Amino acid sequence: MPERLLARFSTEKLDQAYFLILLLGLIPAIANYSLFGFIQNTALVLLREDGSGITALANGILTYIFPLILLPLGALICMTRQRYWGLLGILPFIYKIATLYELTGNPILPFNIGTLGGFLIYQGAFWYFIIKGKKMLSSNLFLIYLGILFFLLGLQKLIIFLGYVLVARLFFLAITQNLSIFKEIGWNQTIRLLFKTFLYWSPLLIFIIPSEKASSRIYHQAVENIYRHTFVDSLTNEGFEADVDSSVNLLFAGLEQQVLDSIELQRKNAGEDMDAFIKNVDQAYVNTVPDKIPGMDPQTCDDLLMFVPCSTVINPTKRSIQRTVKNKKAQGRNNLERSLNKRKKNAEANVDQLAELAKAEASKQISFLKQGARTSAMLSFRSIYFVNLLLDISLLFIILKSFFYVFARVAFSERENLFVTLKEGQEIMPKGKLRATGNHYTIEAGDKASYYISRTFEPSGRPPRFTIPQWRAAALARLRARCFAMNKVDMSKGEGTVDFRSMGGAEFVEWDIQEGEEVIFKLKNFVAMSATVQLKRKISLRLTSLLVGRIFFTVARGPGKLILMTDGKPITGENPKSASSVATNRVVAWQKNALFSVESELNLVDVFLSGIHLKKQEDDLLIIDADMKGGSQTGIVTFIKAFILPI
């Protein structure tokens, strides 16, 4: 019966449902940061089975509902699709159920998986998703999952998860997309080139090591100052969260009993007067429960976190904790008074009943107060940890990118049979036609096609008509280039020409893209395109694309026309001058299958301070912009700022 039900769905839908189940199983490891243990070894310390870092509701959902419902469904999909490696993706549910039963003293496995075993299980599921879940990343179900993640865990962990997925996916692509290059070079030669690359790249360690040390120092100093200047004390050896729990219990020790004793005293003094009892209990609650935690007032702190006074970090933490305590006390007082007045309206109510209700309600409100103080302290710690983890992820990405940039430069400069290209396999692509039109471009009245025009241009002949075409395609890049929204022009109505004119020395180039042809172009040069042209985003971690200076590329697929603007007089593929080598920043657009040889000076100074030149092969199509004044630091030195920024 279940197999028949699943057979009604397409294989793509089943795969997406499976990966949604897999991702839901990862939430406990995201909640306590253990999923990111490869980047932060402290994550292993934070791995706790009580659902640390999430609400009681979320913990209940993750502990009971998800495993019991999704485990059999995920297993059924794997068996139906005959993807037995996919069982890796549902192991986190088995682990969650096993640890739950171990806590109750009724183990369901003959052995204890342990913390390290759980860590490896979650990592196995995560990396299976990275390797096999490409289509899931661009699906609506992934957006739904991110919404669930935000609802259960909040924005911080959502951002960290997305950053970790991005780095992991890029790492996987960097390996798979470059295997053919390593095979062509040969493994012995690759080892020699890696050693040579390290020699050229190693001066960056002057910036990498201090940057990492400074970032780590700031993190630890920030945590130490929370211990030093707040109510949190190092009372356990189980990490910050356990210390917060112990410190809160110690701070409010005896408070609940004081409130209960005070309520009992008011019951004895009130006699049968319920109004007097309610009034006195209210006053007793106000006098007994503190408005703030002693010794937690904001103050000047002389310690420095690098160049920032520690008070910049600690005082907001203190204010947050004190504000929480004050608000929780006020809420508790209102809830207590409301509950007693509501019970008083009962015809059978008396002071004894009100006293028992007051004790139960007061205990609950004291518990809320303690939880509020704990949450405020943990929020400060998690904010610091969040920033530190995010910086570690970005630093790792920059280190890998800079190293492989140097490796690509060394390898491609030494071997003539290696080319910079985004070509995939042996695909053959039709060639379109390029036409430079100078400072004027016209869409003729006889053209029956529709066009999408960047809203930064206002050609004559048509009023603006707002539209957002292909909103999923390269959305972030288009937003940055101010061409996410466009104007639509329908030429089939025959209302005359549409004329563009440029200012200064800028000129227009038309690329008539053939069906099946793909063109890589820079969005900053985009003017307009036919409605039949399809945009998409391509991610390339090939060594070849690192030399171009980018890993994200915008692709236009024909048929249709693509109109671009250059800053000066362009050189197109048919021009003999296009055969000369040029700087990478001058290449505006090129056919995806184009091959470029690399020309560069290979010495320590030029690797750091000079860029490379690309030279196209015969018959390849591209658009080269006019020479322009650019920055002098175009080599690996451009990465130095990125190493300094994490400090």
C-alpha cells in the first residue's frame, strides 16, 4: 500500500521529500552547533542530548514527532528508489531515538553510540545532502525548511547553517570540478606544483595566523568578561551553558521559598478577607522578588577586546539581563493578581483556596523569572559564538580560495595545454553574431519580439513598464547590479522604434545568441535582452574560474539578443586585435565554450602585486572593453584585506 502511494509521485518529488526529511533530522545538531564541529572544535563540547539551545516545544517536536513519523517514511523512500546509501540520511533519527531510550534506562541498541558516534552520524547525513542534494537547494521545499529552521532555532543559527552549506558545497565542487585537471597534470606533477604553490602563497600566513589568533582571542576574552562582570560563575567543567544553569539556580536559591513563606504569612493574617489577602500577597511579591540582580549595573570596563572596551560588549549584556528580570517580575505580578481575582469571583472561593493558587502561580512565575535570566545570558554568549563561527567560516573560504588561485596561476603558466574555460565535457555550441553599434542602439519597429530593459536606462520610444522577469535567476547578483526589476517592451504592437543613446565614450554591443548557445557576461554591463533569453547563475570552483577572479557567473542562454554597454570602444571576437592577451577585468562577455591561455609573470613579487592576462583561441567569441584605469594591486594581495577584516 505505501509503495503504491509513493509510486504516484515523480522521482524528483520523492527525492526532494527525502532530502527534506534528512534536513529535518539535522536540526538537533544545528541547535547545539555540533554540526559545525569541523570548523569549531568547541562544538563537540556543546553536544548535549537535552536539546540545548532550543525551546521546550522545539525539543519535543525533534525528540518525539519527527523521529517517529519521518524515520519510516524516509526509509520507505530509500527502498522505493533503491538508493541504499540514502539510509545515511535517516541515521540521525535512529540516533535520536536510541539516545532517548538510553536516558530512560531502556537501551534499544546493544552498545552506546556515544558523543563522537553521534557527531559522525550527523556529519554523514549532512555530507550526503551536500553531495546528492543539488536540486533540493534550488527547490521550494528548501525554502520551507529554512522557514522551519527560523521558527525553531532563530535567525542566527539559520545564517550559520546557510554559510556552512555554502562553504561545504563549494568545497565539494572544488574537488569534483578539478579532478579532470589533476588527472591531466598527473599526480606526481600535481604534488610538485602544490609544493611550489605553497612557497608562493606562504607569505600570506603573515596575515592569516595573526588574524586567526586575534579572532580567537577576542572570542575567549569576550566570554571571560561575561564570567567576570555578570552573575555567571565557572561552577562546572561542562561549558558555558551548564555554568549559566548553575549560576541561575545559585542566584535565585531560596527565592521561591521566601515567596511561598510570605504567602503563607498573608493567609494567616488575612482571616477571611479575600480582598485584603490579594492586596497583601501583591505587596509581598513586590517586596520579595528583586527588581534587578545586585552588582549588575552597567559600568566602565578597562579591559580591551583588541581596540574595543569590554564595556561595549558587557554593558548591553547587563542591560538585557536586568531588563529581562524587571519585565519578568512585572509580568509575574500581573499574572498572579489576575489569577487570584479571577478565582475570587467563584462563589465557593475562600482565602485557603486563594493561598494554594497563589503558591502555585508564584512558583510558576519564579520559574519564568529564572528562565528569563538564563535566556538573556545565553543569548549574549550565543551572539559572540555566532559571530566567531561566522568569521571562521569566511576565513576558511578565503584561505582555500587564495591558495587555489596561486595553484591555478602556477599550473596554467607552466603548461601550454591547460586553458581557462567554463566548458563542460566535449559539448559543441553554436556561435552567435556580435555587432558593435557605437553610442547609439535601436530596436527596429519591425522587430516583433519582446524585450526586457534595465531600469537604469530610459530609451526613447516607450514609457517604462515595470516587470520582474525570471525572478529566481541570479536574483542576488541582479539586485546588486540594479537590474532585478526591468521594463518590458513589446515590439509586436508596431509603435515605432526604441532608441538608446550613451553618454561619454560608452558604446553598445549586440550579441545575437543562437539557440543552445550560452554567453557569460557581467551584469554591470547589461542593457537589455530579448524575452526569449534565459538567465541563470553558474557556480564554478574550477581552478580556471579562480583565475578569472570569480566563482559566480551570470549566463544568458539563447535564442535571442543580448545588448551590453562598454565603457569605451569595444573589441569583439571578429576583430584581429581580440587575439591579443588582455587583463581579466577587461573581458565583458564571452561564449561559455571559449578557451583562454594564461600569460603571467611567475615570481613572488608579481604573484602578490600583478594580475594575469588571458588570450583567446582562434574563432572564440568575446567582448573586450576599452583599457581603463584600475587598481595597481591586482594579484593575491587583494586577499589581504579579507584576512584583516575578520579581526
